[in-house]
Amino acid sequence: MPKIPLRDFFRNPEKTGFQISPNAKYISFLAPWESRLNIFVQERSGGEALRITSDSERDIHTYFWKGDRLLYLQDSGGDENDHLYIADVTGTHHAKDLTPFMGVKVQIVDQLEDLDDELLISLNQRDPQFFDVFRVNLATGELTMVLENSGGFVDYFADHDGKLRIAIATDGVNNTILYRENEQDDLKPIITTSFRETLVPQLFTFDNKKLYAASNIGRDKVAAIEFDPATAKETEVIFVHPENDISSISHSRKRNVLTAIGYVTWKRERHFLDKEIESIFEDIQSKTQGYEATIASHDKEEEIFVVRTYSDRSLGAFYLYDSRTKKLDKLADISPWLHEEDLAEQRPITYTSRDGLTIHGYLTLPKGVEPKGLPVVVNPHGGPWHRDVWGYNPELQFLANRGYAVFQMNFRGSTSYGKQFMQSSFKQWGKTMQDDVTDGVKWLIDQGIANPDRIAIYGGSYGGYCTLAGLAFTPDLYACGVDYVGVSNLFTFLNTIPPYWKPMLEMMYEMVGHPVHDRALLESASPVFHVDKIKAPLFVVQGAKDPRVNIDESDQIVNALRARGIDVPYLVKENEGHGFHNEENKFEFYGMFEQFLEKHIGASVEVSELSSCCTGTRNT
């Protein structure tokens, strides 16, 4: 198995994020400039690409077309206080910040695709906890308030005419949908549900009278339904999967039809509702055999499509597809320096927890190595109300290339498996949720795949918490652990969440635990209070500006272990937040990660030293 340079896994793509303009005249994409992803534009007919942004501090990830303009979101150093910028397609003017407010976060409510000069956004400028809705005039930059958030609103929806007609409010544990016939009327509550149930509007029906929504009211799995706000009743079940929640409802804006329902089994799937889009996907799939294909963008006429392919061993490529001629032209490979034949398969697996739940997961084995007695990296996902899914993951491929098996599991609480599976995780941090991870590791050992003396645990966010919990509560199971922006103290975690999460704090208390009523539970589940049990080596990684998991979470666990005389490598980056985005920081982190694993569990392939990987650490 050839050793692939670390940087090849974590460097920025040559080109990615392709989109087509609404008039189909331009193609845009992201490409590195000054080591940061910036927006480039070229005419679809050909010619040289023009760079239209000049961000040298952070990669641009989220951008979209509005007429012949481009808009993008950008925060500062990972603080997640996104600003909205507008850029001229000619590149003759510098990008303009439309929301130049310190400490304020912008969210897109509706892109208003049929209105080139307007956009609906929300801002928490008036109150850090609450987002008011504004209409932005892109020609002048003027902000006009559409709705002041005086009712604990946490989400909004506009109809197909761009009128704001739905708001969702919360009292922390109950969600209320409010509705109005037009923007001049007051919003009135039509239905209230517990947060334990889902009723989330996705879009209005095409006559703007009813809603298409995702709901699990009266059933275990989230289904695609039609909902009548006039009667507050479900009027039709459009699609429900017997084993998995739906994840999306797609539609054609031009033809006014629903096109497909998305859901996730072991990989992403679609249930088609429209023959036209189904035939387009069938044609694309026939031309890209061996890869999954998704539509990343299309023009206003829905004739020219940007297609993205991928697999578990490839970031894939972008293509331009003309539905009139059925022609598929490659735009770019995303990471042409990586070769699929050198990379590892991500295989779906299942096992049974100690209390009888079926747990789904994935196992990535190093290529060309017999799956017996391997060193293993156990990799629980973040969230925790999230899930792992099949597809290319640079961490998996990097670790497998270094000779490690990588084990991922969708422990209880992971999304897409239904209401009962989700609710079985409530107040189970460090308890049955952790048992699901432990049971998976023991399954690997029983299968003979894992060497019981060479097992590491690594994760980010909740996965970082899970790493600390694994070392504290099952100290004989792991040889070492890597905690990446993880929670160590559930009391301080709940006390330092971003202000705009505070309307949902009561829900967090129900799902994680209440700091007063569940004090004993939270103390028993907080690794920082059990550092006396930790004996395996630990490496901690943190972004200083992380608004979700405050740096104090990492400081606490490091300081508590160092107070016991234990040396804990600690990497902090001042210009990062909840996870590292700048490629030089990723290079440093994964270089240290590689050396840490090699020292404590050893790879099954020879790995050379990376002499420059350990600079820039902060010892606190």
C-alpha cells in the first residue's frame, strides 16, 4: 500500500463548489488564492476565469447566485458570526459587507430566487438571542424590517411570492407554528407540539395555501406530508420510509411540482415523484457509473445542471449536464492527486447493543492488509443528534492509509432512525449512548478485527466528549485518545452555549440533563470530574474562538490532568472555532495526530517522521 502524503488528504481542492448562474451565462467555482478558497467566475462559452473575491483569512464555503451577482457568508476566525457579502460578477469592485455589525450573525431566510434585487435574512442585532427578519435591497444595501422577533421565534418560512407567512416559536420544550394569510396580518398560532415530535414546514404548496412538511406526529419515522394551516391537520402522506426518516423534499420551481424525497439508509437515497427529473438522474447515472451523483446547481430554466459525483474513495468531479442534448461535460476533478485504487472502502456494518438495539455503522479497513488483529481508531460522530453516512471522508482515508482500521457507529440518538431511537438517547450522555460505542468496540474484538491492546478513540464535538468519556469510564478499553473540540464538563457546557441557542435551553435540559434537578447525573457523566480514572494518553485540540464548545471545556480537562502530573499535548489555534478550517492548521493537527497514534498504538504500515508538524502549540 503506497503511503500518500498527509497534505494530499487535507489540502484545499484545485477547484470545487461549481454553480451556474440563473441565466446560464456564467459558471462560478471556488479555488485557492493566498491558500484560501475564493470565488472565481468564467463565461460558460469559455475564456479565462476571473477571481472576484480576495479573502486571505478564511476559506469561503457558502455562496450563491442572485441574478448576475454573487453573495456569500463569512465569519471571523471561526466565531460563527456570519456576515453577508455581495460581489460583482465583473470583479471591478471589492466585495461589500451588507451586514457590517460587530458580534451579529446573519441567517438566510429565503433566497427569493424570482426577485433579483431582494433577499430575506434574519439578524440578532437588536438582541443576541433573537433573530429579526429583514428584506435586503441588493442594489442599495438597504435593510427593511419585515418582522420583529417578539415571540421567541427560531425559524421562518416565506411563500412562493417571497412573503413571510410562517414562523416557528419555542418556549424551550414546545414548538408552535404561527401562520398568516399575508404579510399585513398578525401571525397566529395554529399548532403546538413537543420538541419530541417533528413538524417542520419545508415549502408552501404551489398555490401558496398549504404546506409540504416533514412530520413524525402519530408515527415513528419522519414522513413527507401535506399540511393544511387552515385546519392544522395533515391532509396527505406523500412518502414514508419503513426504516428511516426522510431528509429532504425537492421541487421544480419552474414546473411547480415536487420532484423527489431524500432519505438516508446506509447511504443517501431518493424516492422520485416526477418522471422528468427521474429520467435526468437515470441518464446522468448511466454516464457516471460507479459514482453517486447529485445536482449541485441549475439555471432558472432548469435545462443546464451542475452535477457532482462522489464515492467512498473519491471526492469525485463536477460536470455540466445539458438536459436538452443529454451531453455531460467534465468541469474538474476535485482532488486529481488522489487515486481511488490506493484508497479504502467504507463498508456498512451492524451489531447489537447490550440492551438489544440494532446499531448501524461503518468499518474502513486499510487496503491490502488482512483484517485480523489490527490497530483501530474508534471514531464516534459529533452532534450527537447527527449521523455518519457513506461517502468520501479524508480522515478515514488518511488513517486507513496509515494502516489503521477506522470504526464509526451511529449510536442511539443518531438521526434518521426514527423517534424512538432518537428519544432513547435523552439524558444518556456517558451512559447507554457510551455503551453503544463500547459494545461496538467489543464486537470488533470478538470478530478478531481489532487488536485489544491497540485501540484508540478519536472524535470531534460530541465525539470529543465521547473520547473523554471512553477514557474515563472504560479506562482499560483504549490505549489512547484524541479529543477535538470536545465537551468535558456538562455544567459549564450548558452555561456557555451561544446566546441564540438559549431559547432552546430547556430542550437541552430535557435531552442532556438539568444542572440543578439532574446534578448527580451530569456530574457522573462529566469526564472532568473523573480524571482520576483516566490512564491512557490523551491529545487535546481546540479552536480558541469556538462558540459551541467554549475553549474552557478543553482547558479544564487539560489542567485537571496536568494537576495530576500527567503531560497532555494541547494544540490551540487562535484563528479557529468549532473545528479547523484553514489548511495549514489542519496540516499541523493531523501531523501531530499521526505521530501520537504511531507512538501509542503503532500503525500496521511504516510511517516516516514529519519533522515540522509540532510547531505552533499553545501550552496552557
